[in-house]
Amino acid sequence: MDNWNILLIECNPEDVRIWRRALASPSPLPATLQVVERADEAVARLESHDLPLPSLIIFNTRLPKRLKTPEIDSAIRELRRKAAGPVLFFCGSDDKADVERAYRGYASAYTRIPDDPEHYAHVVRATLEFWLTLVQLPRPYHPVIPEDVPH
């Protein structure tokens, strides 16, 4: 079984703990979790080779307004240029416009963060089990995406 690199973009320490616990139990999943607080920080650290290339990128925010900024659009676009693989959005919003914006952008999947912490932990574990054990992820690589090709 491969050991996958996951890049989690999340600034809430409690949510980071939920993701770490989900990887570790009830049985460990084959992944290493790298955490950064902001998408632009992830881009900078990937450019400087301070982070390993991820096979899976997870953007987690309880604040849907964070999805509505040009900076996020630009940073996520740059992340897709730096590393191939799915981008999963976990967000506190179930507003249809937020969901559509994420998919029009770069989301491979969009999940609303449940209000109940136990349910959230269950959703995180189920998501990780699906993406790490059932889906065939690419080995980390730098995709070749020309600047003028719409994404």
C-alpha cells in the first residue's frame, strides 16, 4: 500500500486535530499530513520545495467568505499548477452559489462541514478512507498546464 502525501489547508487547530485523528484511528491510513494555514502559504512552500508534492489537497474552512476572494481563486489555481491530484473542499456553507463556485474553480469534491463535531470526525474519516483506499491517486508530480488554458 502506498503512503500518500496530503496537503491540508486549515487554520483552526481543533479541525487539524480532527484530521490527524481521522488518519490515525481506528486503524492508520497510509498518508502523511502536511498542514498550512493559508493557500498562498501552500503555494510558496511548494515553490520553495519546503513541502513534498501532495497527491491530495484539502482546503478546509468554516468561513465561506474565504472561498469568495480573488486571492483564494488565484492560490488554488496555482496549487493546481504545482501539484496534480484532487482538490477537496470542506466548507461551512451549503449555499448553492458556494458549491457551484468551488466546482467551477478547482474542486474535485465539495463537502459541507457538519455542525456536530462527532459527525464531522466521521465524515472526515469516511472521506479519507474513500480517497486513500478506493480511489487510484496519482503519484505526486508537477502537472504541465499552459498559462492560457482555462481551468
